[in-house]
Amino acid sequence: MLHIVHHPGYLTPPPPSGGFPASKYNLLIAALDALDLPQARHVPEPMPRIWLEAVHAPAYVDEVLFAAVPKEKERRIGFPVTPLLATRAQLTPGGTWLAAKLALEHGYAANTAGGSHHALYDTGAGYCVFNDLAVAAHRLLAEGDVGRVLIVDCDVHQGDGTASLLAAREDVATYSIHAEKNFPARKARSTLDVPLPDGTGDMAYLDALAATLPPLVERFCPDLILYQAGVDVHADDKLGRLALTDKGLHDRDAFVGALARRHGLPLASTPGGGYGADKTPIAERHAATIRVLGKILS
């Protein structure tokens, strides 16, 4: 059984800037409906503000929840934080936390939103408002569900916010494999960063992943993996600088899933990035990730 976390509040109108690919989430649900796997759908609750404030500045949490984010922060985020988007920003970390709880029970679960890895302590950035990965990891650890969390970030952009927010913790490890010259210009320091040159294709990407991620898993011994499975590493992505094919994406996800299975680790995934004028193939790539992981881990 494939466990999918989704809330209707994830589906918001596209912002005026046009950059944030809001419509891909509608298409992702349609693509999941077409999968040849039995599914159970789970509806998350908004993440309580006590957990948001454990990771983000209370003043910034107020700005978001009351849709009163200053213009300079909205520019950094990439869109205005309307009341609907404020609700979505609170639901998304609730969904990632719920997916993790379900993964602990069933082996694997997927949130249909999330992977907001650029959000920092007192501001959002790069289409990210709250950092659902950091918030979910903190809550899971604080409530004693797990003792150690590994965040595996395979988005084309470095997970700078996640790395910054969790840098002082010994019970969380952050891994980021990304395009070296892509956003953000100023990188943070993850537990392990794997920067790749522009144009890296399937074979070189998978070689780098295979050489770096398994040793970290063996050294850190996590109880859970949170997987930021961005598909913007694809050659056709508007904001990517790497060159993976559909097969390369499949093999990446299969490698991460098989690694988790080999070590008996539950895994919860978030979709992360994926950009372009035609949102249908992007949504289908996100659904393919969930299908691959579900077949290996469910």
C-alpha cells in the first residue's frame, strides 16, 4: 500500500510573478491517481506554531501566519504571501511530519508538497516559506519518535536553509548533491555537500551519489531518511544546470530507495523542485519518483 499525504490547501492559485509552479501540484494528484499501485490518502493538520517557532524566528512566523510578510522578504521568497499561501506554508510541514510518521509505521510515505530547503531562520527564499524538512526533523526528534535523522537532498539547488538551520545538531545529518554553479550563490555547509559541474549526466551523477551517500549512511546510522527528491536535475528543467534523463531520475530514486531498504530505514519523500512552462511532464516525474520508492519500500 502506497501512503500519500495530501491536503486540498496545497493547491493554490499561481502567484502573480508566475515563477512558482503552483499548477504542477494539481497535475501531480492526477498523475498519482493514474498509478498502478493501491494507495491510501492521508490529510495533514497544519503544523502548530510552537514547532514552527522551534526552527524559525517567532517574528517571522507571525509575519507569515498573518500574511504580513515585508515586501523585501516576499521578493526573496519569489511571490507574495497571501492568506491562502500562509495556510499552505503551515500545512506543508504538517504534511512532511505526517509522511515521516507514516514511514516509521509502513516503511515509506510521500508528501505531495514540501522540500522547502531554502527557507532560513527569519525569512523565506527561493519559493520556500517555512523549511518543512527542518521543522519535521526537529519535531520527530523532540517527541522521541527517532534518535537520528538524515536529510538527503537531491534537488538541483543546494539545501542551504536546511543546512543552516540544523548545522549545530548532532542528531541530524544533511546531505546535498547539487549543481555547483546554481542558486544559491552563497552556499551553506551541509554535513556532506556533493557539488557537480554543469551538464552532469546520468552516469556521472549516479557515480557521485554511489560514492558519497552510502558511507554517510553507514557512518551516521540514522533512524529515518527525509528525502528531498527534486526533479529539477532533469536536462529539460528550466532552472536546472544538470542533464539527467528520465532513466537517470528513475535510477537515482531506485538507488536511494534500495539503500534505505538495505539498511532497514524508513523513508519519507517530498517533491522538491521542478520547473518549466509545461507542468505535465514535471508532475509525471514527481509521480514516477513516488512510484519507484513505493515499489521498493512499501
